[in-house]
Amino acid sequence: MPLPNIRLAEKQPVIIPAREFLQTNCPSVHLHLASHDRLAELVSGPVKAIVFNLGYLPGGDKKTVTRTDCTLAALEQAANLIAPNGLLSVMCYPGHEGGAEEAEAVEAFLSRLPHHSWRTGKYQLLNTGSPAPFQICAFRLDLDFL
């Protein structure tokens, strides 16, 4: 059974040592020094899963954060790349500067995916500090199966 082809994108140079490690030790994992809004350049579809972890890179520059316009462009590309029975997962962090607006835009975008071909749900802890991070998952239905 072949290994899955995994592609990661991060725009902070702090990931370069990890990229070198992965190139040597995990040939099926590719780490790109790029913004997530270049997804369609880095990945050819259809793909089984796309995962976004928004906000800033832990251990990186906290002033370098994902931006709403780039994230919405990336989500548009992701929705077009996901295969039937594929999953799109987005972890939103509304607590950083600009994070609440980005999280709201992500939720609005994923809420508008057509119900006949997508199922979308949100998971958020209720007993934590506010604003709590949350995850939205969108599952693309296999319309040939229905």
C-alpha cells in the first residue's frame, strides 16, 4: 500500500529545519514555505482531506497571523479540491488580533456550502475562557452513492 502524499504550507521561515528533516526522513511529506492561499498551486485534486490551523505558528512570530482574505481564498480552493467522501477541517482562533473577524468569515463561508453535497458542523468548548477556539469540519458527500 503506497504512503499518502501529505503537503503542508507555512509562511514562516522557522519551519525550514522541519522541512529539511521531512525531506530526508519522510519522503511522502512535503512542507512548503508558502501561504495557504497558494493551495491550488501546491496540491492537485481531488484530495481526501485538507486541514487548516489558523492564527499564528506556535513558537513563531505571533505578529504573523493568517488573514481573512487569504483564508477565504484558500477555503475556496480547498472546496474545489476535496474529493467525494473527503473532509475539510478548519481550526479557528478568535482570540488574536483579527482572529474574530477571520473566524466569523470562515464560519459564514462553510455555512454556505450547498447542503445537497456537504455536511458541515462546528465543535467548540463551552466551559473555557472567551473567546474559545473552535473547529469546523465540512464533509463532502459522495453524490454517486446517494
